[in-house]
Amino acid sequence: MNTTLQLRRAGNKILAPDQVPVRPYELGQCNNMALAMGCVEPGVRYGVHTHRRIEQITFVVSGMVDVFSFDIDVAEIRKIRLGAGEAVVTMPGETLEFRCASANMAKVLFITSPPYPEDNSDAVVLRSHSEVMSD
């Protein structure tokens, strides 16, 4: 019997399209989701982006992160602050922006379904949150 019970480690650091440094995990036969560890640094402003078809869970492992998203129903940017052990779910077409809300770097797990493509073709970097209205 072939088992999927194997130790998984984060891979090499890459920059996501919004410039968050992430380390994707190799998940082997897992075809329906992806996992990456991100580092959100204090004082860095990361880019606004959206995903074409990916659902994403953003889970804070340590530190605090402010997550911004454009609420199209009221035409304003909403912010939620996440601490360690807290998560937020974003759906395709929702905007996302991350800022560290703690004095030290925040570590964040990004879980996506379907898996995030290596060529970044699912991410669209925007000039602002309201740009999503023009699509």
C-alpha cells in the first residue's frame, strides 16, 4: 500500500505576486489544495491582489496581520485583524492586502483550493481595491 503519511517541509522562498515572501510545500499526490508559509514583515506594504478562481484560507501562526478586502456591496475597504490561531477565508474575485500589525514578523499559512499555479496565472495584482469594480 502506498501511504501519503509523509513529512512535508516548506520549500525554497519565492515572492508571491503581491510581494509576500512564501515557501510552498510539496504535497505529493494532493491534487485539490496547496499550502505555503508566508512571512509578513512590519512596515512593508504588500500589493493589493485578487484570485481568478482560487479559494484561500489565511491562517496566522504567529504575530498579527491586518487583512484588507474591498466590500463591493457597500463600496468600501474592510479590515480585519488576525492574531495567532485565527483565520479568514477569501473567495475568487475578492481583493486581498496584507500588513503586519505586530512589532515582529508575522508567520502566515496560506491554504488554497484548487492548488495555486506555479506560473502565478491565478493572481491579478491591482493598483487599488476599488479596481475590482471595473472588471
